[in-house]
Amino acid sequence: MARSDAVAKTRFLVLNDYGMGGSWWWVHARSEQEVLETFADVEVVHTEATHAEAETWGLDEADVDGPTTPPGLVEARAKRDAQRSMTGFGALVGRDLLYLSRQWDEDTTR
């Protein structure tokens, strides 16, 4: 994604849900897509009630362009950076509906 200083940043509520809990942050970015392209294994939470509750949690704040990143997001950024060099990275971005099929080992008709 091309970054432009002319686009104002918004504060997004970001969650890394690791199954038995989760880590939360406020991330300043130009778009939700920029958050997802910068950090692996996170989601942007939009629920107004959750936003209101999160205001009371004292969460760490991060900027996608900032020189420092809170613990947890450091690893998520490093993982996303490593994924960028993988073949096919981003190939499914922007697709709302995706159909997958798998040829099973026993399937010899294909």
C-alpha cells in the first residue's frame, strides 16, 4: 500500500485473539487495510460497545509508522514482514468470496 502523509490517521481498536484470551491495542493508521497489512494475526474491532469499554482499559497505543511498537505487536509486525517475501502473499486480498478445493491423496480422477 502506498503511504501518503496527506491522509489523516484514525485510531483503530485491534485484537490478537489467541484462543484462550487476547491482546488489545489502539493502532493509529490511515485505514483498516493498513493495519492488517502491517500486523499479522490481528483483527480490527468495530463494535461501538467494545470501543466504549476499551476506552477504560488503558491500552497501549501504536502508530503504524512509529519507531516503537508495544509488545505483542512487535511480533505481529515481524511475522507480517516475513510473510511479504512468500510466494502468493496478498493474492486473495479484496476477494469477498473464495471457493477452495483440495485434491485428496485418494482422488486419482484428476
